[in-house]
Amino acid sequence: MSHGLRAAWSEPLISEDGAVLGTFAMYYGEPRVPDTSDLEMIEAAGHIAGIAIQMERSQAALRESEEWLRLAIQAGKMYAYEWDATADVLIRSPEYVNVLPATEPRTLTHQQAMEKIHPDDRPKFVAAAARRSRENPTVDVTYRMLFPGKSPIWVKSSGRAFFDEEGRMLRIVGIVADITDQKLAEEALRTSEERLRLAQKVAGVGTFEWDIRTGVNTWTEEMESMYGLPPGVFERTRTAFENLVHPDDRAEVTKLVDKTLKTGHPTAGEWRVIWPDGSVHWIAGRWQALMGDSGEPSRVVGVNIDVTERKRAEDAVRESEMRYRRIVETTNEGVWLLDSNFYTSYVNQQMAEMLGYEPKEMIGRSVLDFYFPEDVERKKEVLSQRRQGLREQIEERLRRKDGSELWVRIAATPVFRDDGEFDGSFAMESDITQRKRAEETLRQSEEKFRSVFRDAGVGMIIVSPEGRFLAANRTFCESLGYTEEELREKTVESLTFHEDWPAFSRKLREALTEGRGFQNFEKRCLHKSGRIVYTDSSTSLIRDAEGAPQCFVGEVLDITKRKQAEEALSDMTRKLVEAQELERARIARELHDDINQRLAVLAIEVDRLRGRNDLPREVQGNLLELQKLTGDISSRVYALSHEMHSSTLDALGLARGMKGWCKEFGARQGMEINFKSNGLPKLSQDISLCLFRVVQEALQNATKHSSAKGIEVQLAENAGEIHVVVSDSGKGFDIEAARRNGGLGLTSMQERVRLIGGTLEIDSKPPAGTTIRVCVPFKVNRVQE
């Protein structure tokens, strides 16, 4: 070598069959210690050596594929061709006689070949040819060829163009295949399908085919029409179909579909659907699963028909028949008919249930069978008077099937025939057993309440509407260190921590105004010793007969230990979040300052190698692809480092930092993100970072799961609170199911917001989209971001 270059290392290039293709060597100038650049060049050189070996393997594979192609051409109705663009000579392979008439020449010009193409297909052929370029050298086109005295021949041409370094086309090599039989079959199939569609339209029948492997459920227009959908709107999935079924019928339809998939037997069912205009329609369906060779269902085919009119007619007949019975059966009163001998001729369901029987068990039995023995003689006297026309309204007891008492209020009327003969009686009966028992219970309730109140294991208190203690049990007194006598001298306000009293006072006033108690209000109380006791209070408002408030009866739980545990957990969570943010920042710096810089150096070195004139054109092309790939990786690494730790958040503040990140994220995802914000006060770093991470998580979840084309992000300050709203119009999700599955995204957002004293609400219902609302209180500092 000249210029004092020395060989650094060399490596023989060996093909798969062991032949030596050449030697690859690296050289350098004066001896020196290799730096990072030298090592990267050596790595790139090794990559080039691998490319050379791969090229030799590709050539061997190409020779093998050409042999297979030759055999395929000989076996099928196809031929190869080559067009020399410079000489305008098109040569067909000998197999062209398997496709074209034997009178056709093997060699011809481009214009002669164009004259054989059907006039209607020439514009398509010309347009396809115009799309060829160095970047897109391969083009496929289907067209017809015309020959005197013969039917048109459908062919598919697949050709690859080759260009010189200036981009001029040199030649085209390709294959022409006869697809006439395929086209004729497709036309026959279209004709058959059109006849079927016409028949279905006339008969009002819709058909569907569900491919189990791909999940695609294909409906005819008639199917979509009977579900109230415009043509082409159906989303073609099982879930989309089930969502159209009436909610009350959905479980049964799902069960029928699952049964079909399991057994493969023909299945039928009927269900309701709700159209977009709110009207309800009935659908009858029949379908069957077709099993594959493995015994598993491969697809399901079936038909649907709208049976709404039939159902309406059936409902009208049924309604007419049941109208009278409905009046009797739906009343809260029991109905009891007795014949002239006081045997039961009819009872409604309510009457039978009162006595613990089925109606048929009572028919034909004497009314005396349903009284206690000690009451039978008295009842006989009453019945004898009813024969004389006695009407009565009384309260009496009956005997249930299980022997227990049933107290009823009876309004009984005798029934007479036209000739005046007694024909039985009709009675309406109301169950007053509970009232009777309540009257008895009421006499004992006050003592029972006192016993429960005193001995309860939780704190119990009675407080006047003005907030003075009237009574307190032992548990409550022990939790605050007072005796009951001492508490009677105090008020609720005096025992409530001063910062919590305004909110608790409002809660008490609301309870008095609305006339009801409240549940689970947490507040701090003051122990007699002065320490803080955390409590959870629930109350009931007791009122007198006129509705005026008498007192509050409250249950007070000591939750101090739980609060201490929550605070310890919050502290641990806060430390975990801080550690996570530090690690994210470290990784972001590593990606940006080290990995991305290395990628940039690699891109520069690859570009320098591309500038060498002694490299084959194929190698230069591979280097160009490598350079593009390196640039793409560098862009993704930069975006990832920016996502993990946004420097603009520290430099520009929350509003500008969030807006910039939304713009970058939307551009990467190909999604429109509409960001809105009003002027914000200067926020602390923990609030800014929390809200930034919540928006990041919400947008990433939306892009993965919502299928929405656009997202709205709103950031605003109002009355000492920061509000963030992220909403999309996507398909939504089941929040409870997501929480049960233990998704870290929702948990992370909730924990972050909780740590800064904020609240997070998620509103999502498939398929109505998702809205996430965050509210964080802060101390106002009017320095604008």
C-alpha cells in the first residue's frame, strides 16, 4: 500500500460451498491508540464483509429460484418475456404458445404488443407502466388481449424494470399468466351472488358469514338494514353484533353462539334489537358452524329475518287474553273466590303466596282448612251470616301452610245468582302481618335499642339538632377519654378539630335541610389528652310524627390506626414515585447524551463509506438503507428520552411543556391532539410533574385502546384548583374490569394524583368514549407561567 498505510487486519470471504471469493482488509496510517471512531469503523467494516457474504448466498438462492420458475412456466399457462427498451425488442419465452395463438410472433415491438391489448384496458396498462421507477421497479397489471376470431384472453402481467445510473430504463423482465378461467369463474360467481341477493331482498332475508380465524363477520345489506344500519356501517366483528342486540337478550344470544361453536349443530333463536331511532325490532336467526379438518369451527354461516310484525301480532293476542288476569294478578291485594259451600274456586298468585301455597293447591279446599282450630267455630258463624247477605271488613288471622300466622284485612262480599240463590263470596285481602308484628315489636324496640346502643363494639352517640351530646356509649367515651356525663356538657364542635369543623358543620346543616342522614364522613376529633383521633362518622336523622328533626343517631369508628397506615403507605409511594422519576431522568440522559450521540457518529461514518467510488452499487444501496435505519433509530431514541424526561417542562412550565409534548406525540402517532389552556399560576414541581405524567399515561392508553382519531386535552385553573380533562370519542372500556385486571396505568395515575391531594375521575362506557378528569388544589401564586 502507498502513503505508508499498514494493514490493520484482513479476513477471507468464503462462499457457502467453500470457495474463496476474495479478502477483506482494513488499513491505517501511523500507529496510534484506537479511539471510539476507529472501533466503530472496524464494526462497520465487519458489517460490510457480512454483506458481501450475504450477496453470494443471495445469488445462489436466485439461481435456484430461476430454475423453479422455469419449471413452473413449463407446467402452467404462462410465459416469460424480456423487453429491451433501447432496441424496442420484446422477446417471449417459447411457452407463449400455451397462452397465445401459435400464429403470434415470438419477437415484436412495444407498439405491436400494445395493439394486442383490449382498447378499454390500454389506459390502465399505460398508467401502471408509468408508475415504474428506480424506487418502484415492479408493477403488476391485469388486462385483456384480443386476437382475430377468438374470445378475449385475460392475463396478469408481472414485470420488473431495470435502470441505469441516470435513471433511464434499460429493460423489463416479467411473467404473463393466463387467468381467463379465473375471470370467467369470478363473473359466474358474481352473477350467482346477484341472483341470491335479489331473492334475499324480495324475501326480506339477510345472510352472514363469520370467519372464526380472522374474526371478520361479513353481512349482506339486507342484514344491516334489518338492524337499522346504513350499508357498510357494520363493524364486522362478533362484539359489534352483540352490541346491537337488546341488553336483556344479549346473554341468551351469546349462549346460543357459544353452543354452536362447541357442537357445530344448527342453531336457531329470536332476539330484539334497538334501532338508532329507538324503535325495537324482533329478529329470528338460524345458523351453523362449519368445522375444519382439526375438528374446530372455522366459520359460521346463517340467515336472519325480521319477525317484528309477527311478534307484534302475537303480543296483541296475548295482551288481549291476559288483560283481565293481569289486573287480578298484578294487584297487591289477594283475591279469593268461594263457591256456595265455601270451597275455594279461585285464588290469585298473591293470595296463594300469602298463605305459602301454589294456587292449584288451594283450589277445591274448604276455606275453614286455612284457619286455626280455635278460630273455626267463630268463622262458621260469620259464613252463615254471609249467606244472608252480610258484607264485612274485618281483621283476622289465617294459618299458613307452614303453620305460622297470617294477619289479613278482609273486605268480603256475598255473590248471588239471578234467581237470588247464594252463589258464593268474593274477598279482597291485604297482608297486615308486618303491621301487627311491628306493633308488638314497637313495644319492645326501645329497650332493645338501649341495650344495643350501650353494648355496641363501635362508638354510638345521640346528638341534638343543635349539636349537643344527649347520649354516648362506652366505646365512644373510651375512644376520646371522656365519661358520658362529661360529654353531655360538650358540643360536637368542641370535640372536632378546628380545620375539619367547617366541612362537618355544612354536612350537618345539609342533613337537617334534606331530612336525611349521611354515611362515612371522615374528620379529626380531639382526645381529652389533646391528641388527634381520626374518625369515620355515619348518622341517621330521627324525626317526629310531623317530620320535625328530633336528633341524630350516629355511629363513630376510630380509624386512627388505619390513617397512620395510609400515611405510611403514602410516604412509601411518594418515595417510589421520586425514585422512578430520578431513574427516568437518568435513562433519558443516557439515551440522549450517549446512545443518540453514538448513533449520530455511526450515521456519519456510514455516509462517508457511501461516498467511496470503489464500492458496488448494491453495497451502496445497502449502506443507504443502513443510514436511513440509523437515522430512524436516532429519532425514536430522542423521542423516547424526551418522553421519559421533558426538559421543556422545567424550562417553560407546565402549560407550554404539556402543549409541546402533545404536539410531538400526536405527530408520532398520526393523531390529532387538540390542546387548550388558559393562563396558569406558577405551580410547584411535584404538581407539574404529576399532571404531566397523568396526561402522558392517558394519551398513551387512548392511542393503544380507544381507536379514536382525535383527543381533547384541557388544562385550566379555577378557584384555586387546577383542572385537567382528557377526552376521546373512541370505543371506551369497562373501568371495573380494567381495575380487576390490575392495570398499572390506572393505578399509577390514581396514586400520583392522591399524593398531591387531588382527585381523579374516569368516565368510560363502551362504545361512548372515555373522559379523564383531574382536580388538584394549590396555593395561588400569580406569577404567570
